[in-house]
Amino acid sequence: MARAGRPRGFDRDAAVDSAMLLFWERGYERTSLDELRRTMGGAKGLSSASFYAAFGSKEALYREALARYHALHGGMLEILRDRTLAPRMRLERALRASVAVQGDASHPLGCMLTLSAPIDAHAGGEARAVAADGRAFTRAALRDCLQAGVEAGELRPDADLQGLTALFDGFLLGVSIQVRDGVPLAAIEAGVGCALAAWDACAARH
């Protein structure tokens, strides 16, 4: 028997996938509850009662959609933390993987964390905080990779890890805007090598 408040045959995973794509393409603020309900419930859509029974709120759904995004497209973070790779190799592979995902036209372009987050300081507080936490997690993974570079002797002990973290994080954030603006993917991929030149400038000498 279908659960109370939900349509018979409701597919929660498919609904979250649909919401993820909407938030990713349009952003949290521009995605209305009506659009979500029409898209997530199949041919008949979801009633308001069914939506709230399943997800509780738009912000709770956004949190779940971001978790799905990480599960499907968050491989960059796994690469950054892969201790079987040398730190510089981790960073390069992570940057290139992120560019590939953000430039893949089979789904919305860019990074969902960067493009979908609310920007109105008076609205979507929980959703804004969730997206900010996700971006902070990426920065922490970058910083850990750079610290591993120092510990492995790849980077000088006096390397400015805070500045390097900001540089690589800024590159990743900027890719979202560039792919949406139609900058050729080859040009962005070439930018990875230019960004890595900052690592090489801080490399330890043996």
C-alpha cells in the first residue's frame, strides 16, 4: 500500500534526481515549488500534500539534492584524498576531473554548489548554509592535499598554503561561470596547467 500523502508508485530517487537537475540548472531561488512538484511527480506531478509528506520543505529537498549531486559527481574530492597518489598528481587529476564534469553537456553545466546556492541574505538561510558548507569541504580537501605536498617533500615548508588553497579554489569556482559563458573547454583545460604552475613555483628543491 502506498504511504499516506504520497501518490501510488512514487519513486523518491527519481524525484530527487529531477529536483537536483532543476536546482542545478536554475538555482535554488529561481526554482519554484510549483516547478518542483510538476517535475518530480511523473506525468501527474505531486500535490502539495505529497511534496511536504515526502520532503518536508524546499530547503530539506535542496539538502537531499546536494547530497545526490555529491554522490554522482563528487569524485574530485575522493581524488584529492587518495593517499595512493602523490599529492601533486592528486591535485592535477582532481582539477581535470572537475573541469570534465562541469563542462559535460549531458547535464547542466558548471558546479551545482557554486551556481545553485541562494544569494539573497534574507531568504533560504538553511540552503545557503548547506551550500557554503559544501564549498568549505572542498577548500578543506584542497588544503589537506597541499599539506600532504609539504609532508611528502613536494612543496617547500614555507609554501603559502592558504594562498595556494585560495588560488585552486578560485579556479574551480570560476570554471562554473566560464562553461556557462561558452568559454571553450580546451581553454579551461589549459588553465589547469597554468594553475599548477603555482604549485611548481613552490616546489621543494632536491
